[in-house]
Amino acid sequence: MPEERRRELLAAAAEVFAVQGYDATTVRQIADAVGMLAGSLYYHFDAKEAMLDEILSTFLDELWDGYDAVLAARLGPRETIEALVTESFREIDRHRAAVAIYQKEAKHLAAQQRRFGYLADSRQKFEKAWLGTLERGVADGVFRADLDIRLTYRFVRDTVWVAASWYRPGARHRAEEIARQYLSMVLDGIALRN
């Protein structure tokens, strides 16, 4: 039961942080969201920061489990992009609020608090995976030679992760369907036509 309550608290905290921002959120607001006294939260977490840390680290651990499996599969560049985008939408489905927090807060948190240094490391690893795949695609003749790789990376990254602002789990389209539709739009613009 305590573990179930802990998950409930983290889910509520993630939603409040995503909407209001980390700095603007109080422990009382999180407690109110789950119908408990603010002091009772300290039975589960030593601070608001610990809650945010667990929310973000859980999301990133699961994201990297999926990404690392994709990268280890040594697929072609197009198939790797397809798999990374699909995995990204699955993570938005599983951790929509955490993705929204990461998008809004990661840079600031990593710069301001040593505890969140892993956010900068993850951002660099993310960039390396995506840029490397795009560069390989251009070198292999799968993607257009005239692509600005960094601009393409930013476009793909931002258009995938911004979905956390509108996507709702359990809505009309499943994550894989959104990824398929998204990929059909994006790859037709960057893949060579035979």
C-alpha cells in the first residue's frame, strides 16, 4: 500500500509541476491534489525536490532503456529514426507530465542544482543519438545531402516532444498511431525518393 500511495503522490506532483512549474508549486498544492495534509507528504519524500528528481529520473531511465535498445539493434538510419520517434511517443504516453516538466525545466534545473546534473548529461546523449543517426542517414544516401543536420534534429526533437502539451493517454489515437502519422509527415520531407 505505501508504494501505491507513493506512485499516486508522484503522479499528482507531476501534474501540478507540469501545469504550474516547479518553482511555483508548493508542497501544500501537491498535498491538496491528493487530499492529504502537507506534512504527511514528508512521510514519503524528504522534500519537493526529491519528488521532482524521482519523476524525472524514472522518465529518463525508461526513455533510455527504450532508446538504448533501438540504438543497439543497429537498424538503418531511417528505421532508427522511426523507432526513436515511436519510442518517444510511447514515453509521452507513459510519462506525459514528466515530459512536459523536462521540456520546461530541465535546462534551468541542470544549471541551478547539482542534484539535476544528469539532465544535462541526458540532453547531450539524446543529441548525440539523434544527430549521429541523421548524419549516418545523409552519409548513406538515405536522407537528403542538403539537410542542415542540426536544424533537422531540432525540428524533429521539438515537434515530437511538444506533443506532451496536447496528447492525453487514452484519447482517440494511441501513441504508436500518432508516431506513424507523424513519421509519414516528417520522413516524406527528409527521405530520398527512389
